Amino acid sequence: MARRFDIRRQTGFTTIAMIVFFALYLPIAVLVVFAFNAGDSLSVWEGFSLHWFERAMENGAVIDASLRSLQIAGVAAVVATIAATMAALATTRTEPYPGLTFKYAFINQPLMIPEIVTAVALLIFFSRIKIWTGYDGLAYLIVAHTAFCVPFAYLPIRARLESMDLTLERAAADLYATPWNTFRYVTLPLLWPGILAGFMLAFVISLDDVVITNFVKSGGQDTLPTYMLGQMRRAITPEMNAISAVFLLISIAIVTVFFFVNRKRA
Amino acid sequence: MAERDALSLIEAERRRDIRSRWLLSTPALLIILFAALGPLFIVLVYSFLTPGDYGDVKWTFSTEGWVSVFLQRDIFDDTLTIADAHLTIFWRSIKLSLMTTVVTLIVGFPTAYFIATRSERTRELWLFLITIPFWTNLLIRTLAMLVVIRNEGLINTMLIRFGLIDQPLQMLFTDGAILAGMVYVYLPLMVLPLYASMEKLDFRLIEAGYDLYATPFRVLTRIIIPLVKPGMIAGSILVFIPSLGAYVTPSILGGGKNLMIGNLIELQFGAGRNWPLGSALSIALMLIVMVALLAYVRNAGSSGVKHG
Amino acid sequence: MPERNSVEIKSVSKVFGFGEYAVAAVDHVSVSIRENEFFTLLGPSGCGKTTLLRLIAGFEFPSRGEIVLAGENIAAMPPYKRPINTVFQNYALFPHMTVAENIGFGLQMLGRPKAEISARVSEMLKLVRMEHLAGRRTSQISGGQQQRVALARALAPQPKVLLLDEPLSALDYKLRKEMQIELKRLQAETGITFIFVTHDQEEALTMSDRIAVMSSGKILQIGSPHDIYDTPADRFVADFIGETNFLAAKVIAPGEGNATVELASGLTLNASAGPGLSAGDAATVVVRPEHASLSRPDAAIVLPALSGAVSNVVYFGTDTHYHVHLDGGETFIVRSQNRVMRHDPFETGDPVKVVFEPGAARVLRT
């Protein structure tokens, strides 16, 4: 029987897509598999072992950097999400008003500038402040992370707000809800998935950052990515694979949650 | 008079609304001003200062930073010649970024189309699969690429084991390695906007195309591509801009020799100890990005009108 | 008992845009809506009816004029302070609340005690016959049920006025018919003033006590469905409501509420007339299709008659429309009810006479 004509079919597209997915996952798969290698090779299998995970867990520098990463990402994501939620409420669902376009441009600015430029700018700026104040704690990293997290948190929250039916809030006002009650009982519950998505996006973006962190950090303030970057310039052992595997697992867990939160809106 | 009262009340209400909107956006604006946008102006200022002896700057005005972006001064006789090294790096950055954009577009287009034409349920899964790398640490993805292509890596090990080669192929520390790494790392940034515009594609238009005697290839070039052009442009800009400023991928896969602009900038703040030059290079990079963005905005503006 | 006014709209205008782009969506509209009245704003889309409704609800504020409710000008009052509730076109039910929570929302916002709220919610659920679905999410019920919940939610706080913004437009034909009757029942049972917005003339005619026909931001005519249909005040109203034949004429003698005119065919007739006619003016005579009938040209007829030939016959089930090409060149549609026994039907090409009583005709300004 002849194959039914499929209007969507384009010759070769499926093959290319399959190759892309394969190529996308092969290196990651290899990376994860060799985290369980008994020997210290990254390409010759010498048997299964959890040895490298144990090594990583016992490595004080790794634990230290991981905790610092989580600490920075946690604080930066919370602050950025709150600021982004407020900004999203201020910039959506209104007739254009003076300064609205300016705000859009301003909030999205960190997305438009190459990271290396922002990194250099912060290096210069913060090194001045460090000299003036003598303070060289974590606050610099947290502030820097918060700033580049704001646009990432802002995007899903704004999208959610814009897809929200304005008549729902009108209905609330019609039913005697004051502006504050309208926000509390209608806007916020409906916005919540967007806020959650924004928070997770901000959290992951902060957790993943290498460039800005590498330039802004003071001595002894390695985050997990900058620690890994430092190690990668030396000899690479499967310990790196083990760290990466755990990191991957966390990312996948977050993206899974994000995916389901976002899907609910449909 | 009552009319006037009502009017001024409405006007007052509107002004109050705008004021509270400014108040609400203040925290976000302040954070970005303080830790993203504001410091850029300091970079601009620094690009016109004199390098300090151990990094940092001396507060004397100088255009030397900008001059040495493209020219180099001979140590002995002060003559200026074209800075070949810098030009090579600029050229490599632009070339590799354009190539990355083109390659991701060529392989990303069929991939996005494949996802967009799946059934409602499996589409979610494929989308999920393309999203995971997007959320995965860029460093880890670069490391994964490094592990596969280095001399002791998977590819070389396999090739030697099967007797196809005797000596490992030198793939790492080449422009090709940087290109492969950037394609690998930035591909999701191309696929996602492409998918977004393909998802909205009205497949009845394709039916109409076939009904009017178009071949599959004609349908692709005359119907699908024009309709998803906004997605192609958005994806290209999303890939091009980070590629141009890439730092991690070239520094790991390109080694010490195959620098891109990002590495050149870093060098000035590290071993080079030439902060004004680094600042000038940063501003130059930003200007190139701005030009690309402006081109995008103009393009998006015109194609946005056409497709609603 | 004298009828009291519920909402008075006094010379209200709403202008959108500025300068030369300014458009008056509502243009100097004045109307008094009586208590316990089913009042309909009828007009084509863009006529300003929805804007007028939003001005009454408080989602927009008038550029000019007053909206008076119970003696108070509420033109600048925010919506949450107005004792007016709305049934929205897309219902605007809160998706994160149950049916019962939706209905109780208004009372909750008014700070009523819990016991009162739950009693009132049950009462409303009963009123709209939705008791069995109280705990459902609004996304889990059908369109018709959502409609009932929206009604219950808007009625629960016992507003002085209920606004309905094309609430039936999303329902299918049968359900719409049912809801028309249901709305009338609810209005009668609650005694609340209903202000209903629609573009559907049939809906307006069947449900309303009074109708205001709007076009381009202005009210053209206010009256009972009967008045609007039988004695339209101008050509637009006659054209918008129902089907009508238009015949060109010349005014010979204008009178008090009537006029003598001469049709193009030379026929002279005296009929009821709209305002603004003077002798010698060109005018339009309107005749409803169902108020005319067809005769064979040789039949003896005492009524005014126009001769012509059948150009088209369109069968509608309940009745048949005959398109008649009049001798003067105009087309006239005659609607004839179908009966089981029908002798000698007219066919395309038959020469005929169109017959109507002078009382069926109305003279209007062109």
C-alpha cells in the first residue's frame, strides 16, 4: 500500500532532527556515564564505581562552592522575583504612559549586553567600592546576580500577566473588591504560576553563571561553576563528571517542575 | 462645573496610577541601574584613562586605549601600525559567530519543524528534550563537548580502536572546536523561537499550497519560510549576540591561541594589565551588538506588520 | 404608583483619543431607565452601546455628563463602590474558584458574615438551578451553566441595577432561546432593573420592556418593542429592526403624525409618518414584508396596489419570500406564510400586484 501523503512532511527533516537530538545528548550521556567509571579515564571504561562521587562529596572546596552557589542563587532569585513581579505589574495592562518604553528597555537591558561586558563593568565598579569601603563579602556577587536575574524573572511573569483576562479583575471590581482585594483575591492567585516560573528561571540562571561571577568574586569566593572552570584548565578527572552529573540532576529537576507549572496555564 | 470636576477627578486618578506604577518599578530599575547599566558608563570613562602599573587605572585622560584597539604603537619609535593580532581576533569572532548562527539555523530549522509537527502529546516531550540542555549549565555542556573531542576523547579513542587512524586527530584548540562548541551550546536558543513561530503556523495554508499545485519544496520556500521568518530572525539574533561575546566556550575549547573578543577583553584585565584597552574593547563589542540589535528591531518591525 | 427612575443618564459623552483623532463613542446621550425595567440597548457593533454600559458599570468614566443613581451622580465613582453588577460577555468567572466561591465573592468583598453569604449562595444556586454543581470549578461546567453562574454571581449582592453585556452571544441557538425566557423570569422574580446590551434585534424584541436603538454613539429611538417595530422614527431604525421594503416617495401634504405622499408609480397614499417632513420633500415609505400580499393582476382590488413581476421565490419553511420587481424598477419583498393547502402558488415571472393596507405603510425622512 502506498504511503499516505502527509502535508506536513518535508524530506529529510525528521532525519536531521533525530541526528540533532542524538548529538545534543551524546556528549552529556558520555559525561554522566564516565562519572561512574572505576578508573580515572574519561573515555576508557574500567568498571562501575561510585568512587568519584565520594571523592567529590569529601572535597571541601566542592562542598564550599556548592553551598555558596545555592546561597547566592537563593537570595538573588528571591529578590529578583519580587522586584520583577512589581515591575511586571507596573508595566503591563495599561494604556501607554510616559516612560513605559523606557522601562521595558531598561529592565531587559542585561539581556542585550554581552555578559563579558557586564562582567568587566562590574569588576571595575566593585573594585572601586571595595577600595572605598574595605568590604569584600558576598554582597557584591548577590547584587550582581540579582541584577541579571531580574529580566529572566520578569519575562514569564509579564507573559502571564499579559495573557490574563482583564475582565476578571473588572469583574472583581464590579463585585465590590477594592483595588487591594482585587489584587489579593484575583490577580495574585492567577499570577502565581508565572511568579513561580520566574523564580525558577532566575534561580537556574544564577546557579549557572560563570562569567560575571568569575570577574566579580573576591579571593576564596568560588561558586561551583567558577570552581569547575578553574579545574577544567588543569587535568580533568571523573570527579568533574560526578559534580556535573549532580548539577545536571538538579537542573533537570527544576526544568521539570518549571515545565509542569507552565503547562498548567493552558 | 460638574463636568469639569468629573474630568479633573479622572485626570487625577490617571496621574496617581502612573505615579504608583513608577513606584512599583523602582526596585527593579534601581537594581539594574546599580549593577548592570550604571557600571557601563564607568567602562566608558575608563576607556579614556591611562593604564595603572599593576592593573586598574591612573586618572589621566588618554585616547591610547581606543587607539590600541586597532593600532599598535612601536615600543622604540612610537610609529603606529595596524594591530594585526586584534584584527585577527575580531575577524575570528565575527566569522565564528556568523557561522554558528548559520549552522544552528540550518540544523535548528528541521528540528523545530519536526517538533512543531508532532501530535499534541509527543510535542511536549520533544520540547522538553530541547529545553533541558537550555537549562543545563553552559560550562557542563562545554565540558561534555571537550570530553568528546579532545585527543584522549571518545571520538579519537573510537577511531584509533577501529584502526581508522594511528594518531589522534587534533580537534581541540582549533577554530572548528570553538564552532562545534558554540553550535552545541547555543542550538536551543535557535530552536525555541523557531518552534514558537512554527507552532502558530496555520497548516491549512500548506494544504492550500498543495491544492494550488506546489511541490513540497515550493511549499517550504514559498509558504513555510516566509511565515516563520520572524522566528528565524529572532533565533539568529539570540544566537549571534552571545556567540560574539562568548568567553567560556572559546577559552576552554580554543585553548590559549584561538582567542575571541571575550578572551581578549579578559586578557586586558588579567595578564595584560591594560584596563583602558579592555574597556575600549568592551565598548566596541557592545557597539557591534547594538548594530546587530538595531538591524533586528528594524527587521522585526517590518515583518511583524506583515504577519500580524 | 408613579414609575420612578433607576438610572438617569444626562447628556453623557465619552471621547476616545485626542485632537483630530478624537472619536465620540457615546455622543450626548440622555436616557432615563425606570425601576424594575428590562431595558435594552440595541445597535450594530461599534454603535457605542457597550461603552455606555461600561460607563454605567464604572469601567470607563464619561468625558462629559452625569450618571445619576438614586439621586447621586456616580460618574466618577469607582466600580467597586457602585451598587451595580455586571454579567460579562465572556462571563469572566474566576477560574481559581469554585462555582459557590464565585457566587459568594461579591458578598465576601462587602464584608458580610459567613452565615449570610452561604445562605445567599444557596439561594442563588437554587434560583439558577445549579445546586448540584456548587463545588465544581468553573472550567468543569458547560457554557450554559457558566452563564447561569455569572448571573447568580451578579445577582447575589442584590444590586440596584444589573448590566448584561451580550451575555447570550456565546450560546448556541436553542440554549439562547431558553436563556431568553430564563432571564425574563429572573428579572420578574428579583425585581431588579436589567440593562441589557445586544446587537440581536430578535433578543431585544422578545425580552425588553423598552428598547433604545443606538447608532454612531447616539440614541435614535426609545420605545417599547411594539413602537420600535411598527412605528420606527427613522430609516436606520426601520432598516436595523426586522426586514423592510423601502419605496421612494414625495411628500404632498404633511400632517400631524401622518402624511400624504405620492409613490414613484403615481400611487398616492396617506400613512403614519415620522418627524421632520415638509411638502415637496423626498421621503421613504417603509412597508414590512409580512404586511403585504400578492394578487393576480386581474383580481379586483380596492386597496393600494403596486404592479410588477415575481423575480425570485425563496422558500423558508414557515413562510415563503416573493421578490417582486416593481414596474418602476424597485424591488419589493412579500412574505407569505405557508399553509398545508396552497392553491395556485406564484412562480418566477408571474405578473402580480403587491397589495397592502395604508396602515401598514409608514413615511420617513430619507
